[in-house]
Amino acid sequence: MKNTIDINSTQALTAACGNGVSGVMIFALLPMLLGVSADHLDLTELQAGMLASAYFSSYALVTAVSIFWLRRYNWRSMTFVSIAIMAVSLAAIVLIESYQTTLLSLLFCGIGAAVLHTLGYAIISDRREKDRDFAIKLVPEQVVPAALLILLSLYFPEYLNFNTLFLCLLGILGCHMFLARGVPSGIRSIQQQAKPALSNGISLGLIAMFISFTGFAGLWAFLERIARNGGMDIVLTGQLISIGLISSAVGPAIAAFIADKYGRSLPLIISTLMAILPLILFINVTPGRYAMVMAVLPTAWFFANVYFCSVISEHDQSGRMIGLIPFSLACGALVGPGLFGWVIDGYGYVASYGLCAILFAIGTALILFLNQSKPVTNNV
């Protein structure tokens, strides 16, 4: 049956949000998923690390080649196939309960999640109100995993285990099936298509995104260590990190309200300063200071992320390069923790905070420069 979904409809926006949630939920909950898997399957740290590597490797590969498949196949068909791949993989993890099965299943989950996340970005990129809609899409991507983690850790801690966590992910995919009917086809005619080209503008935007997320991912990976360094116990740390998960959704919600009323440069500058300044509070960590950082820094970074996406999308004349945003985020997630670990081991925690501030500033400076330049129109 022919897909007649209007790309600018609420139905399409809701479907993009569904794709976004399913595309990021494993990444958002990966620390918990690795923890329960290690406990349940009696894994070594190396084996737990291999689970993450399997997921990220397939995810990065699929997003890296997205320019070849993004406009070639029907988006709705790809969405349903990707949901099915992830659902079968997660069901296998729960039913078979072995390290080899979990490793292989997370490899396939990375494929499905990469397609869904890329399609979520592509749908928004084709819509008229990019700034507002990128912001709206980011909100449930943060809220749904945060709500699941908070619900289990605070109210049902006895169910925070291997089977329940993976079954919850299956439940999210089940809900997504109903929203996926709103995904538009995404296929352009030959006359509409521009040749995919990694222009200087798009390259600069992706590099800016990679640099900024490297800083955020590196810091996020060591939040528990930072809290322990300040003498906080694991229960309190988990509660305070939950604040960060919630505030990650606040930034995009504010951006959705502001949109482009004040342009992009001013919101980017203000949000970057708001992300950098709280890092000073980490120098002498206390529960109160830690809570303040968790409330402000994720809000500011995800607020700025909305405008990063909009600027990159504006320079993507072919409509295919937008799929490289998830690739740049995946690369940041791979590089950040290792880089920060090296800095902490060699120079201490304070140096890592300085590195984080520098990466935030460089990423924003590059995207501000790109925002001032006009997109180059491809000749079709």
C-alpha cells in the first residue's frame, strides 16, 4: 500500500520520536545493561566490555554507510524490519541467557538501533520547523530511558535485574510498533535527489558534533568515579545521576519553546557557558554541588545539541548526510571515555574537567562558524 503520510504532520513527528527512543534506549541504559549482564552471566570486565564493543561497532558501521541506503528504501518498511531485528535479538537474550547469545544479539541490536536513530534524524531534517522538531524529538529520547531507570531503581529495586531490564526494552519496542505506522516513505524522485556529497560545511558540522559529544560522553562515563572521589555512596550517586537523566530532557524542551526566536548563535553561546561553568563545582565535590552540576550541565548540553543538528541539517542539500549525525555521536561515545580515562590517570580529575570545557568550547566555536556561512546548493 502506498505511503501517503505527510512529512510535516504530527503523526510523522510522533513516529520520528518513536524511532529516536528505540534507537537510543540501549545506549542510554548501556551502563546498567552491562552491569546486570555481568552479574547474571558471571562475566569478566573484558567480556562486559566486548558486549559494548559489539553494539557500538555495528551501530557505527551502519550509520557510516547511511548515505547509500537512506533514500533508496522505504523508511516505514525499514522501521518495521529494524524493530523486528531488535525484538528478536532481545528475546534471544532473555530466553537463552548466555554470553555468546548476548554478544551476538547486541551486535544485531546495534544494526536495528542505527537504522531507527538515523531515520528519526532524517524525518526531522525533511520537516519545515527543524529547530523546534529536533528539540521535541530529543525530549522522549531522554525521558523514556530515565523514567524506566528511575522507576526500577527507586520503586522496584528488586526487579532491577537481567531479565526485567531486557524485557522492558522489548516492551518499549512493542509500543513503538504502533507509532511506526506514521513513518513516511522518505523516498525522493530522481528529480528531487541531489548527489550525496560530504561538503566542507557538513564535514565541519559533524566534526563539531563529534568533539562536543566526546567531552560529554567522557565526563558522563566517569560520573560515578567523580562521586566516589567526593566520598558519596552508590545509592546517593544513583539518585543524583537520575537528576542528570531528567535534566537531559529539560534542555530540548526549552529549545522547542524558544526555537529560532533568538537565532542560533546566542542560544549556543549561552548554553555552552552554562555547560562549562558548573564544571568548577566538581573541583571540590559535595552532594549539593554534584546535584547542581547534574541539574545544569545536561540541560545546557542537550539544549545546544538541538541547534547543532539544525545547522548540520541546513547544510545537507542531498538529504542523505543527516544520517552521519548518529555516526559522529557513536564515534564520540567510543573516544570520550578512553580519552578521559587517560587524562585522569596521567593528570588527575581537575585536568579532565578542563579538557571537557575545551572540547565543549571548540565544538561550539566550529558550529557557530558554520552557522554564519550559507549552505552551498548542489546542482541537480
